[in-house]
Amino acid sequence: MAKIMIVDDSSMMRRNLKKIISEAGHEVVAEVSNGSDACTTYEEYMPDLVTMDITMPYLDGIEAVKTIKEVFPDANIIMISAHGQEDKIYKAIKAGAKGYIVKPIRPSKVAQVIDQVLAKSSQKEKVKP
């Protein structure tokens, strides 16, 4: 069971993601509504993975990824974007995100991407000297 933090400015999206993540057997340890709070909350909870909306107030998802990755380069972050935001997804991946999900979200896709990112991270840890 992984510890997951949800970052999204929509309370409805946070609620939906929490349900999907919990049903997939993971624990949601924190929910925040903007990128600025995501940066401070990440350090407090040290989650195994973060789902991050791209478009948010105060600090967008791309900038939040950059900020988190500067301090925690191994952070596992999955971006969530609206259809048609392919350019922003590319920027997020370049900034260090390890996966993405396009809205509208499907529970099976969310679980699949989370499992893939966690599996890759786990393999990386086994290889470290």
C-alpha cells in the first residue's frame, strides 16, 4: 500500500481521486488545493506518490513539480490534465513528472498509471548501490 498525496483545486476531483486510490488499495495521506501548498505538504508527509493537477491557482502544477523535484529528486509525481493540454503535459514530464492522466479520468487508468510509476520506482530502489 502506497501513501499518496492528491493536489487539485477541485474538491470534487479530490473526492473522486481519493475514492479511486482507496479502492485500488492505497492510502491518501494528504489532499491540497494548490501547487504552493503541495510543496510544503510534500515535505510534511513524504508520500510515495503525488497526483498533481496542471492548472491551479497560486502555483500551477508544472511549477510545483519543479519546486518539489529540486528538493526531492526521486519524488513520484503523476500529472492530471484536461484534454487538449498536451503541451503542458510535455512541460510537466520535462520538469520531472513520471506519468500523466488525461481528464475525464477513468478509475482503471488512474490505478494503472499509479501502479506503473510505483513499480518503476521500486525497481530503481533495488538497483541503488
